[in-house]
Amino acid sequence: MASIDIHGIRKSFGTFPVLHGVDLTIRDGEFIVLVGPSGCGKSTLLRMIAGLEDVTAGEIRIDGKRVNDLAPKDRDIAMVFQSYALYPHMSVADNMSYSLRLRRSTKEKIASAVGNAASKLGLDPLLERRPRALSGGQRQRVAMGRAIVRQPKAFLFDEPLSNLDARLREQMRAEIKKLHGDLRATSIYVTHDQIEAMTLADRIVAMHAGVVQQVGTPLDLYDRPANLFVAGFIGSPGMNFFEGRYVASGEGAELQLANGATLPLGKRLGIESGSVATLGIRPEHVVIADGGALEAKVDLIEPTGFGIIMHVTIHDIPMKIFTLDRAMLNPGPNVRVDLPRDKLHLFGTEGTRVD
Amino acid sequence: MTIAAHPQAVRPLKKRIADASEPYLYSAPALILIITVMLVPLALGISYAFRDIQLLNPLSGGFIGLDHFRALSEDQAFFRALRNTLWWTGASVFLQFLFGLILALLLDKPFAGRGIAQALVFLPWAVPSFLAGLNWAWLFNPVIGPLPHWMYALGIMDAPNNILSDPHLAMWGPIVANVWWGIPFFAITLLAALQAIPRDLYEAASIDGAGPVQRFLSITLPFLAPTIAITILLRTVWISNFADLIVVMTNGGPADRTQIVASYIFTQAFKRLDFGYASAIALVLLVLLLAYSMLIVLLRQTLLNKG
């Protein structure tokens, strides 16, 4: 187990920069999730930690030791690949013991390490099979088993659940969390799935276009997104945004929309009156009430079973409402809604959060 | 149902014959073609092996049973040709494979100009074998070719002689030409197999602690094994039947030192014009190659089942 320090990491492929200076400190035993859309550089960052990509600039330290120029095998890390990367011509047991055999561990040590990992992952009856005779979920387990037997300083996961179907993904997600609870191993997990990020992480690192947008606990990112990107990326259905002009008036303040309508903000915030701002509210925080301040035209109803996603238009701006009220399956052409002031997020001209 | 079945019972004979022969008529063109172009020559060739057929003797052509094979079993030239065939085929296939594999591994790594290099590698394959043979014969000829002088300068040879006229070295001439000519086949097929290996596996192995040699042994080789088996099988059969280079470069000489079974058949059939005896030798070669092919196919099957 070890801490990992990433300092000023940059990466370019040729002249094309993909990472613009990433700083991150990962504590011993922490579960970190790198999340972001495709092409944001999260996988590249992970592969640099693994040693599969060269570092253009900056420094990576594992357990205090600089590893920039170390080969992957000398970094004492294990990685689980999206494709699992199991050796097809080796049995499950051989796949799991390959790293130990390369290190010339004793037969007894290999047998006990493989046995322990197999029983932890329920692989005992499959040890003699070849990967092609396994289902997707079983292959996934073998890939994790291969990582566990080494007892490495850190586990790296590169979108390990993307190739599984939804039900299995849910199940493996819980297993990974349980496994981390048992092993308390430093883990870095890359995903584009925000549910995986929210459920697994001790801390989430949200990335976009090669830049870290926010680092924090899952609820930090949900409750207090640092900027428009994080606000829009975390949460499903995504946050609603109203673009307009921030106007301070007396004790309070309001957001003036393009069509002249105003949305009250409740209190004055730390930006200049008259500047461009974006107001955000999550669909689940919009309150439907007969006496609501705003009129919303109902466009579409999406029942999800658990709740209902309503597509509505307020002041010509499309937005979504998530409600558990089944009466809203047949809401009529218009509903009245309130935007509770303590649930509003305001983002300034640059898209950063304003409090 | 009886009503529906009734018309069939009184179907006219002609119609029944037509219906029964319909599938055979459809497949007839293909079958006739295969029989005429493949089976008839094969059967004819096999029958020659049991007949006395000499082009210059109008009285020949009679059935002589196993006489050719009795003569063959005492023919020292044939046994020498058989040994030479083993030597020629073994050395050519091994060297072609070795250099082809090295070339494929080099071309698998990305570098500037790789596309052009890959196209150039294929070039020798496009050279007609007779032209390749002539070229190499000239290269080995000290009067016009540079190779003997270079080898002399490097101290490999005592004097800048033509190795093709040295009984102890002559076989190396056609082998070198054959290796040059056949490398592209191995390089291209092995390169295709190499590029089908998922890169993830190499990355996983390097994280697991495997060095370049271990990665080659535990990932590259197992993945290439089926391709290696089938290409070596094909090349072995082709090369042992491949007399062009030998006929052009040495014509079996000096003193029959480069005579292989295929060129011996050529000599018997088209120089001595003894088609019967040549067919008998060809039949023996066919049986040997069939046995060899069966062996390799079985080997490949067990390899595939294991993997």
C-alpha cells in the first residue's frame, strides 16, 4: 500500500497536448475515481501512473519514490484493463500466477496467493479453465484476481466494467467496493460513468479537456460543483441551466433572462451586478406546487418506474424536472413550479461557482 | 391427402427421371471441370508410374507393375537427391522463417517510412523465380558478380571462385537465392498475425513483470504458433517441389550435388524422356509429402485444441 503524488504532470502526443498540468495527492488506501467524458485525458493519466505512457513533464511519486523513468514492472502496481487482457492460452490459475512465476516465488507461496484470491472472488471452480470458456463477469473477476495476487502498492482500473451488461456492472461495482473495503488498497479507477464514480469513490477527480475541474468527495461534487462542467456532468438527469445577467437589487439579487423575465436568487452574491451568469438547479430539486412562482409548459413525460422525468419549458428555456409524484403522469398542459433558493447554484462569467 | 398424393403416383417415367437427375445436372459443370483438370491428369500420372513410357521408344507403353519402384529402390542417384531435398528444404525453410520472423518483428514496431518498407519487403516475391535464379547465378559468378570478391575480401573464401561450381558449397547458392526470394512470404504472413495480437496483452504482461524476452515467449510465440505451423507446412511442400532455382542456377550439378528429387524428376522426364520412371519418383515424393502434411496438420490441431 502506498500514497501516490502527482505533480505538474503534462502529456503531449507529438505536438498535441492532452494533459495540461495535473496535480493530485492520493493518500494511502484511498479509492480515487478519475471521471470525465471521452478524450479528457483520464486514461492517459492512469497509463502514465502505470508506466505505459511516457511523462512529458512533471513528476509521479509512488510511496515517496520518483517513478517517472521506471519500467511498469518496477513500479509495483497492478492494472485491470477494460478488455481484461487475459492471456488466452493460459488457464485461469496460470493467468493469476503469471506475475508471481516471473518473480520466481516459491510454489507454496504462489498456490496460497492464487487460492486466497480465487476464494475471495469465487473463482475456485474455474481455475483450470481457459479465459475463452468464461463469461464476461467471470473474466472480469479473473482480471481482478490477477491484480490481487501480487499484493501491489496500488491498483489501477481502466474502465473495468464498460464491457459488461448493466445488471452485471451493478453487481461487479458492489464487489469492487467490498473488495476495497477488505483490502484497503490504494486504488485509482477511471470511468466515464458518473454512477460508478459516485458510488465507488472516496474522492472523485472530475476531468475535462486535460484539466482537473474539481477534486472532492462524491457529495462535494454533487452539492457544490466547482464549475459548469462538473455541475452538468455529475447527476442524472443533468442539471438545468438558465443563462442571464446577474442583477443586485436592494438586499437581494436576481437573474435577468434574455426575454426580460427575472428569477429571484434570494441573497446577494460575490459578483458584479450586470455581469453574465448562469443559474443551475438539479431536476430533483425543482418543486411542483399549485402556488408556484413560475409557469412551466409540459412537453414530454418519461416515467422511469422509480420516478418521473418531466420535460418542460420555462420562459422559453427547456428544462427537466424529476418527481416521485405519480399524479404527474397526467399533469395537464401546464404546471406551476418553484425553484427553492437554497438549492440554486450560480456560476459566474468564467463558469466558476459563485457563493 | 390421398387426393394430393394421387397425381404423383401416375407421374410419367420421363418426369421422374428428370426430377431424380436434377441435382446432378446442376452440379455437373463443376464436377466435369474438376474431373478433367484435376483427377484425370492425376490418375494418368499415377498410371504412368506402373507403365514403361519412354518418348523415344515407340514400342514402350506396356504395363510393367512395380518394376520402376524396384529400380528406384536401387537408384543411388535418387537417394542422393532425397538427401539433397532434405538439406535444401530444411535449410531454405528454416532460414526463410528465421529472417521472415525477424523482419516481421521489426516491421511491427512503428517507425517513419514503415509503409514504404512494408511494400519493399514484398518486392522479391514479385520477381519471377527464373529471373531471380539468373540474377543470383550472375552474382555468384566471379567474372561479373561481386559476391565472390567480397567473400574473398572478408576471408570467408580462399579464392574468389564460383561457389556454384564447388561440389561442397554449390547447394548454398540456390539456398541463398531461395531464402532471398521466400522471406517476404513469411514476413508478410507473420506480420499480419503479429498485428492481430491485442496490445493490451503486452501492456498487462509488462505490468506483471515480463521483460521483452518473456513477453515474446509467453505472448508472441503462442499467438503465432498456429500461423507458424501452417506457413512452415506450406513452404516445406512448395520448396521441396520447387526446382526452378536449381535448374536455372546449377542444373543439378556439379556432380549431382544440387540434384533434389523435384529436379531429378525434371531430368528424368525431360532430359532422358523416361516419363514412366519420372512418374514413379513423383509418386514417391507425393506420398512422402502427404505423410508430412498429415503430421503437421495433426500437430496444428493439437496446438489449437490446447490453446
